[in-house]
Amino acid sequence: MNKESIEEIRQNPNRTVLMMVNELSKLFEDSIIQDKEIPLLKEKTARLILAYLAINDGVTQQQLVKVTQMKGSTVSVAVTKMENEGYIVRKSNEYDMRSVKIHLTKKGRALSDEAKRFLDQKDSKIMHGIAERDIRVAKYVLEKMIDNLLDL
């Protein structure tokens, strides 16, 4: 999305909060893709896998399919690429050789730490000039919207 299209969207008198959330999401995604700092972050599936493994290291590929909400084949391609690039490793369960867990390597952990710093800086820039009280209200409203969607 470019500035002209955003300005055009802003002029829409029927613009809803959900439309704004969607716009924000697209703009954020675009800003990550356009940034040259961490190339792997441009790939959404790899970004989701990296973020999940940073918190829950040692999961199955099927768990990654579930949490990323991506197709199994999409996750499989991303996992293979990340493994070939040395960010993750697949390890068989010593008690059940059919069960394979995916772990971050040292290189993957370093990338995860770098990505967190990068995203924290981006978050700080996005939130610049917004009062802490307003951020708390926005979080509350968004959580309530999520709850309402889950109740549908």
C-alpha cells in the first residue's frame, strides 16, 4: 500500500475499525517486506515459525501447521529452507523414532534475537507520540474484539 492509496482509503466515510485494523496489518507487513535488514523476515511462514520456536522450541511440524494456520506443504517448504540455511534442525525422539521435533540452532536463536530487536524498534516507531493510556485502551478494545470474534 502506498501513501496515495492510504489517503484515498482514509477519505472513505464508511471506514470501519476492522478496515483500519486490516490496513494497519497490511502496512506493517509491507514495512517488514521492504526492509532489507533481515531477509528471512520477508517470508511470512518463516517469520511465524521463527517466532513460535523462539518461545516453544522442540515442536513437531504438525504443531507448526496448526499454530501458523498455513498449509502443511507451505510449512514443509519453509522448514526445509530454514533447515538448509542452518536456522533449525530436526531431531528424532529417542523413544519414538517416528516423532521428529524441530529446534532452533544457535544461528536460529541469534536470528530470533536479532528479529526481536528489529521488531521492537519498529514497534517503538509505530507507537511514537501515542500516550501510554491510549495504548492501554487500544489493547483493551482489540482484545475485546478478538473475544467477540472467538464467540461468533
